[in-house]
Amino acid sequence: MTVTVRWAPSPTGRIHPGNARPALLNWYFARRHGGRYILRMDDTDQARSTREFADGIEEDLAWLGIEPDQLVRQSERTALYDAARDRLIADGRLYPCYETEEELDRKRARARLLGKPPIYDRAALNLSDADRARLESEGRRPHWRFKLDGRPVQFDDLIKGPQTVNTSSMSDPVLIREDGTYLYTLPSVVDDIDLGITHVIRGEDHTSNTGTQIEIFEALGGTVPTFAHHNLLLDGNGEPFSKRAGSQSIAGFRDLGYEPMAVAIMSSLTGTSLPVEPYETLDEIALKLDFSAISHSSARFDTAELDSLNARILHSLPYEAVRDRLSALGLEGEALWLLLRENLARFGDITEWSKLVTGPVTPVIADEDRDFLSLAKALLPPEPWDDTTWSHWTEALKSSTGRKGRALFMPLRLAITGRHDGPELKSLLPLVGRKACLDRLP
Ligand code: GLU
């Protein structure tokens, strides 16, 4: 049986690292097992889902490096859900209820007063045909509840180990709203059956849903998939990420110039025993990440760690990996990249750093160094220049002025680059060239 997984976001906003986590964990699992990966848009909530958000999710997923084998939209699969609905009704597992929200609130409050759990009392099961006809003639429309078996539902979670969800402590879940639209619970099961999903990998906030959904799988005669519930990824404050927080969205990180690999690694490996460090490809992570490496407690996304990982990734990227991105910025040359990459926090910083080579540079020249720098100008070696030029030049200056160490190097650096820090002068000099050096020295 081919391993088949799905990542099932609701297109009600742009995705964030908390969503990218199951997107990636499903991807790793599929890659590791030579399986299929389905992107399923959970867009049955027509009021909150938009095509724009769905397109954004596809874009973000591609940016992270994931190419789904198949895309399905729940909004296009209503006929399947209707068939499942009819079957559950015929089998007495789905029943119409007419209580309003206020009535349900009152029932819950009463149960609490009596010290009972606020579970739906199934009063609607006692309605006669005449009762229902009367309620409907008053203009009430039913919502539909799934009649739970009310038993300990057991499953072996690939991450959390053996689990028991006791559905007798749960209200019969509403599967269909008053307006006839489906909540998430039923379509998800119908699709998992129809698409042959073998493994459901999702956040641990869904663990109790799994109890309900296993009962629905069984009621529909479907094969129950294997479940894996991963720890949740929270933001730096320990709060769930919000779909409204734009700068913390995957697109937001992209717009800030982070490497997709850095965002992918942070989103998936934080809260696992695998180190958060540069990996070349997602496949490399897929091979290394076993579910036993995933921690059982929630994890926090630390932007300082993202910054440092992003820099480490840039500092080791080979020229071939960035050639096109450099030429889009009007830059080229392996020597330039190898010289400047170690200074980058974000890729876009290279535009500023490349000015050390291409100019303009505003030389910084202290009065007391002016004579020294004029002499340095006179002693500039003839071209061609290579990475021995710097030592020839500074040796000559040292023997004619007696300056050494910082007093020798810093005035040269300040004049040639206009700054105190930056790339090695030995490698920078041949890229700057003799003519530009002459211009920068007084
Ligand atoms: N749309 C659901 C969510 O985003 C999917 C959960 C699942 O994977 O079943 O939480």
C-alpha cells in the first residue's frame, strides 16, 4: 500500500510556522516512505475561506520547497459528503437537532449547576415526526449531530504512543450546520477514505477529534488510517501563531528576505531532537527525522534563532546556488560571493556590501593618517593583483613607516571601505582593483 498523506490547511488566512510544521512533517514522511502528498484545501467554511488565501497557501508551500502530488478542494467535493450524510442518516448515526444556541447554553448551565458534565443530552433523539414538523413549520432548520458510540476509542499514535479518547465524555458532534454546510469533521473523514490516506499527521490539538473521527471512519465502513499527532509550535511569546499576524506569516518571512530553508528548518525541527542547523535539502531532513525525535511538549519559534540559522545557511551557500539571484541584483562572480557571503544576515544585504567593490564608497580619513595614506597610495603595487597583493603592500608600508598592527591596517580599511568591519582586505583588494583604490586614498 502506497503511503499517502495529506496536509489540510483551511484557507482562512496566510499560513504561519505553526501551519508549516504539519505541512513539512507530512512531506518528510511521504519522502521517507516514497509516498504521495496531497494538499487538501479545507474550504467548506464559505464565509471565511477565500480563493486568494488558497492561492497564497500554494505559493507559500512552493516557496518552502514542497510540491504536492495532488491538490483537492473540499468545496468541489460536496456530492461525496452528501452521500456520506445520507448513509449516516439511513443508519441512524446522524440526527437532526433544533435547539438554538441560547437553548444549548441554558442546558449547559443547568448541567453545571447539577454538577454534571455539560454534554449534549440527546433530547432531539426523542422528537417524533410530528414534533419535527411543528418545529420546521415555526421556521426552525435542523443542525445534524453524529451519534457517538460513547466508548474508549483506542489508537496507536506514531508520535505519542497508545492513546485512548473516551467519546462517552463528549457531546455528539455537530457535523452539519443549520444552513446545510459541513463543519470540518465529516468532510475530512470522507476525503481521507476517498483519497486513500494511510497516515494522518497533524497537530496534537486534534487528538480528541481523532476519537470522534475514528467512530465516523467505522460508521462509513472506511479503513482507519494511522495517526500521528505532533507537538504544537508556538510563537516567541508561547502563544499560538495568529493567521492575522502578517510579519509572522511564511509570506512575511519571505518578504523580509529570509531563506526558505531557514524558515522550513525552524518550523519543523524546533521541538525535536534533531539539531537546528543548516541542511542542504528537505530530503536530507526527511531521511534523518524519525517521529521518535519529536518532543511531546510544545515548542517555541525563536526569531533570534531564525536569524542565526539564516546567516549560517548563507555563509555556506555555494555560488551555483545563488548565481541567478545575484544576477537578478546585477551582481556576478564567484569571488565576489565567496568574499561577501560571510557578512550577510539576509541575502539582500549583499547589495549594500557589494558597494565595497563597485562603489560608491565614502572613504573615512583621519587627519593624523593623511600622510600615511598618501604614502600608501604611492606604494600601491602595480597590477595584476591577487591575494598576495595585500601582504606585499602592507609589508612595504610597515618597513617604510614602522607602523604595525591596527595602526597600520585600520586606516587602510577605513579609507578603502569607509567602515571599521567587513570582509578580509586580502581578498577584497583584487576585486576593488588598483584604480578604485587610488580614488579612495588621499
Ligand atoms: N483543516 C484542519 C486544520 O487546519 C485540518 C486538520 C487535519 O489535518 O485533519 O486544523
